[in-house]
Amino acid sequence: MANTLTIDGRLLAASNVAAAVSGVRVKAMRQPGLWNNLVGWTQAPRTFVDGPDAINAAIVGRIPEGVVVAFRGTLAPLDSTKPVDARLRDWVQDFDGVLVEAEPPGLVHAGFMAALTTLWRDVTVEVCSLAKPGDKLYLTGHSKGGAMAVLAAMSLPVHPQLVVTFAAPRAGNDVFESAFSISGIVCRRYEAGDDIVPHLAPESRLALFLASLGIGGTHGGYDYEPVGNLSYVRDDGSTISPTPNSPQDHLLAARRNVSLMETVVLGEFPRMIAEHAIDRGSAYQKALCPGVAA
């Protein structure tokens, strides 16, 4: 089935593989499993885990077209297989949304850059060891992992051909977004439903609305912008990919903001959490891996 999927579908599978990473700092990963099979690895990928309480992780492996790097997202708060301290540390890292200077032009999210830094040496060495002349490099990730993929794309010695993110928060400010847009890196970001994560760190209007509800403080000084071309995923798996800054793009953004605000006011948080998922039964799976049974 892997060969029938688009590269975006295979990167969604890789992001699901990364979500299951745990254990020792560096190891070879066993290949059998639905999502691994869908990626189409040509050899077993290696996993890298680092940071306090092992809260940051990535996988690196070869596919026929080249090399894939998939960063793991934030540990699920109710995942009893992970230590409570680790889950709390991971969420604290996510909320460290102060904009800081880094090697990429512009300002970036302090927590996500710190997470990437813990894995940087191992991931870079592995990419260089696997890459062959003419290879393509693909970066991907879900949630926090998507933001890490965006930051990594601007930090690697050689830019990747493609970055695909799923339900990813924003990684940097408007200067960073501008630098990314002229870098030549193709980036596609998939977002679904009323998932709040892609709206974070929030733009000024949403930040003020959340602050009025006592959520997240004043967000003073935040100036985040998303990168890449949006593919918005409906519940049934159909997608909308408006031209950036087109009337359709602005209309979709306005409708999403209103719907999200209604969802927050009504307290429909279980639905927001469900729409953040990328595994079986999710809108992302329906859109990009339709042959996978829920």
C-alpha cells in the first residue's frame, strides 16, 4: 500500500511512527507495523530521544526517494505509558512561547528551539550518514514535531526539498516566515477542524480573545506567523487548499477563528483534542491514508 500513497500520506505515516518512539537515547527501530509499512522504509529507521525526561524524539530513515526525518509531537497528557513528570515537562516546554533569536533569520519559539537543540547533533549526523548524491530530504512532524521540522528546515546545512506538518503550532515570527518563504523550501501544513494548536502561539486578535477568558495571560510581544501553504482538512477527509492571501484564504481564516472561539466558549475541549489526532479514524488519516481502517 505504501507505493500507492502520496508522499504527504507517507509522511503522515512517519509522523505516526514517531509518535510511538520511547526508550533509550539512540536505537534501531523494528520495522513491522501498519504505519511503518505505509512509510516504505528501505531499511529500519533509527530513533533519537533526548531532553529532560526524554521529552524530545525523532526518527531518521531511508525511503526509495531519499531520507525522512520525523519529529515526535508533545506527549499526550493522558498517556499513562509515559511518566507524569515527562508529560508535564513537555507541556511546560510548549508553553515557553517567548520569541528568541536563533540562527534562522527572525525570532523563534524558545521552547521548540530548545527541543530541537537537544536532538540536533544526533539527527544531523544520521542524515549526513544516510544521504546519497541526488537524494531528496523530507522533514515532517505532528504538533510540536511539526514546529521542530520547520525550524530544522532552516537550520540544516542543506535545505530539504519538502516539509509537511500536521496540526503544528507556529514556530516563529513574521521575519522568520518571510525568510522561510523565500528559501525555496516547499512546505505544506495540514490543519483540521477546530483544533486550537495550529492557532498557537496566537495572533493578536485571538490572543486578546483568549486573554479575556483568562487563558494564557496577555501574550504581550508575540508576533507569530504560520509558514507554508495551508491544506485545511474537513471531518470527512476532504481538503481545501486556498491560494495564500486570496479572498478564499481570508474567508476560511475568518470562519475558522469564529468557529474556534465558539468551541472554546462552549467548552467543547474533547472535540478539540480529537481533531488534533492524526491516527486511525482522524480527519488526517481519511484525507491522506484512506485505505487504513479506522
